[in-house]
Amino acid sequence: MLPNFAYVRPSTLVDAVKELAKPGAAAHAGGTDLIGCLRDGVFDTKSVVSLTALKELHGVSATPDGGLRIGALTTLAEIARHPEIAKLYPALAQGAASAASPQLRNQGTLGGNICQRPRCWYFRGDFDCARKNGEFCYAENGENRYHAIFGGETCHIVHPSDTAPALVALEAVATVAGPNGKRKVPLGKFFVLPAVDHKRENVLAKGEILTEVVLPKAPEGARGGYRKMRVRGVWDFALAGLAYSVVVKGGKVERARLVLSGVAPIPWRVAEAEKVLTGKALDAATVKAAVEAAVAGAKPLAENAYKIDLVRAVVEEVLTAIPK
């Protein structure tokens, strides 16, 4: 059952920031995650602040330097079918298209997908876990087959977003508006590891709103995409996935960005694998070395070591398929 709360629908960004700065306020965009959290008692709220009237948070437009600006309230369905995104930033289009179900993609927004709360059954359930001010992470010794194999100190959640890994791979920059004005945050620095603060998933402070994401001009000759492995072929979260943007010139990799999904509390960039690829031809030996670099440092729990094999498989499959 939903708790009682006030519903506010400000007409300006300034008013929205003021409302969200109040104690117990929660932002409402598409609502596909928020309503579930409130119904399940994941957190309480005194007021729900709807952002839907803020027109500047909607839509896709070109930037002066040849990139794209995407408003935080743009739906996943709009992103998945947008011709320029599909052409220039296929990793993002494919990530948006692979999220949830058609109904949820038509309702859910880019900002909501990036900022959604963890899907960990201990966090979502009736457990006083570390992320909810408890003393420890129940996943460490409990059922943990879907939990993190990287970066899980103190809390072993995995970040549930399919668009966030693509945005990190594409070096996107978020604009955040708050009580102190606006600031720019690279998506690679937007998310917070449990080792830094196990009670937060991102850098948003009280009263701050993610208003837009800006994609830089796509590198000439870039090949990209998003490959997602899941329990079911549709409507499921990633067990492991890979967002990638690779530039091959003269038969060698000039630039590589590889970001894993479903295996860490944040979109997990595998920088060592990128180093292995850069300056090399995409032959079998290079791909094999990159695959092993991608799983280096993995620390599986009792029931999720299979994710190491999934990461190996998805990285090998993607890199092998990139045209030489």
C-alpha cells in the first residue's frame, strides 16, 4: 500500500529545486521506480515533486559542437527510436531499447533510468541492510547470485541501468541543477561506489535534479553498441552486459571505451582492457588478452562466480564482431 504524501507539480525548475530541498521530498519523473519503492516501503516521503511540467527537461536537440543534448525527461522509447541517436550513438539506442518492457520504456525516462534505486532483494525487502542504515550487507552470506563481482565493498548491489553504461562509454556529461545553481558532471564520475559512501548511488545532493545529458560529437569511424545477457530474453535486468565505443583506423584500435553492466554497484569501466586494445590490431591474441584484462580483479561471492564467464563471453563476442 502506498503511504500518504503531498503531490506538488511545479511549473519552473527553480520551484522544483525549492520543493525538492524540503525534508522528505522525492522527485517524480516517469514514476516507474519511485512508485514501486514507496509501495514496498523502501523509503518514506512527505511529498512527491512531479517534474513533468518542466518542458526544458524534455526532448533531443543538437549542440553547437555536433553532439546531442537529451533532456532527463525524454522517455526510453523516444531515445531507442531516435534516428540520430541510433546512427551516431548506437550503444545508447540499444541500451534504451533493451531496458524493461515496451510499456515501461514508454513511461520511464532517461533521468529515472540513470538514477533508479538498486534492485537488490535485501534493499527492496524487509531487511535492515547497510544501505538502509543497518550494520552489514546481507548478500555477503545470503542469496547473492545476482550481486556484484566488482566494487562491492560494504554493499554488493549492481547498478540496474542499461543506459548508464552506454553514456559512460560515450563520455557523456550530465547537467545538474540545485540550490547552488547548475553544475556539470561527467557520467563517469556521477556514480558513487560503496567504498566511498555505501548509502548513496550517485553524486546528487539534496534538492538537486539531473536535468539533461550531453553527448559529445561522435568520433569519426566509431563502432559501438550494447550487448546484454539476462535470465530471460526480454524484460529483465542484466546479469552481465557491455557498452562499447571503439575506433579502428588503419587496422588498429585508436580508441576504446568498454563499460560493463550488471556486475558492479556502478557502470564498471574496464580501463585495463581498453589499454590492451589501444594501438593493437583486433586479432585473436589481442581479444584474448582484453578478455582476461576485463575480468581481472573480480571478487565473486558464493553464488555468482558464473558472472566471470559471462563477462569473458560478452567481451569476446563483441570484440570479435567489430569489423577490422
